Amino acid sequence: MKIIRSRHEDHFTIFPNALIRDPRLSWAARGVLMELLSRPDDWKTTADELARTAKRERNKRGEGREAVRALFGEIEAAGYIVRVKAQRDDGSWTTELYVYDVPQDVTSENADNRRSDRGTANRASVNQASGDRASVDRASIRRTDNGSTDVRSTEEEESFRARSARSGSIASDQARDEQAAEQQREERQRRRAAELNRRWDLVDALSPDDLRAAMLKLEKQRPTIYRKARQNALEQLKGDGISSTPKGVDNLACKFALLHYANKGINTPAFLANPLGLEATA
């Protein structure tokens, strides 16, 4: 297996390898944890919303509500999610979840420290987070890395998805157009090769006298093209180890002359086209 990495300027997140490879977490739990940590600190969602997104994106294969809640519980058990009780302004109590990119010590002393620090944290709510515990009202996504993240809200995420879908559609259209253009080029090349092969067969069918007469006219009326075609013929015969005979040189030189006109896309002179039964066009 070869690993291919791209250089990203934005919309990326840095994760510790220990998090990605933590054997205490299932592959699914690692994915959910990375999804949470890839978001901005003030991104708001719920476990139910994550489940709905999974169903929307993957239909029946998407994880359900209970599955997502259970994954949150698994992440919490490993120390990446920490519960902290908080008191609302009206005196009632709620539970906040802090999501970290490294496992946390969940002793009571450290939990108390987090309570005192909760007012300075940038928070995002994750409602009904755990499958095996009571639902909670709020959770704080608090990262220790400096990686860039994605869009900032569920609404912006939907907008981002729509833009991506449109971009994907445009890219697909462009890919189809490019594929169609490439197929057209290949078809033109195939037809050109078939036409050149047909002309080579016509040259081979010429009598020695007709072939020589055509080449003499080419030498007289198009001396530069004649010399180049004859030189190419001699070089190819020598390279192939074939003995040079007048007929062999004329035959191959005539083919090189026809190729010259075909490559240039200009009219084939009548003194070459007529003996071959061709129209005087490239």
C-alpha cells in the first residue's frame, strides 16, 4: 500500500496519532471523535442531529440515534469526553461535555478544576450524548490542537454541502465533456490512420512505371518535398536493414510525401492523387 498525502491550505484538522490509533475505541467511535474535533469550538449539533445526518448521507446504512449515543458513551469511557456539571443563571443545573483530543484524568479534583474554568471555554452543545447515561443539555468541544476546521454551524454545513454538490456536478460535467472530446480525438486519429493505411495499399498496388512517373513529377514540381521524402525513405530502409532498390525507395518516398500532405492538412497534388484514384485533397 502506498500513502499519498496532499498539501492543504485550509479546511483541515490535526489529530494526535495516539487518538486515531487508540485501541480502546472502535473504528466508528474514532470517526465520531474526529468529526467532533474537526469542528469549530462554537459549532452546535446534537447526537440526534448527527444520526439524522448519517441517515441523510448514507440512507439505510447510516448510523441510528442509539448507535451514535452508544459511540459517545464509548468515547467518554476512554476519557476523550468529560462531563462537568454547571449551574444556569436561574439556579438550575445542567451537565456540560468537554471533548478533548487527548484522554483526560477524570478524578474529582480535575473535574472541579474544569468546573471553575468552564466560563472561559468556547462551547458547542451536543444534546443527548450518551447511550447508557441520562441525556445532557450542553457539551463543550475544547481542542488542544491548532488545526483549521470546517464550517461553523449546521446551517453553514448544509450550505457547504450544497456548494460541494454543485461543484461536484460541474466537475462531473467537465469530466464528461473532456471524455467526449478525448473520444472524438481518438476517433479522428483512428480514421486518419485507416485512411493512411488505405493510401499505402494504393501505393503498393501501383505499377513501377506509374510510381516512377508520379515521383518524377513530384521531384520537378515539389523538389523540397521530394528530397525530404526520399531522405526519410533511405533512412528508414537503412534503419530496418533493408536493401535500397529504386522501386523500394520510390514506394516509401511516395508514402512519406502523402504523409507530409496529410500532416499539413493541405491538398494532395493531382499528379500524386490521380494515379492512386484519390481526390486531390488531403
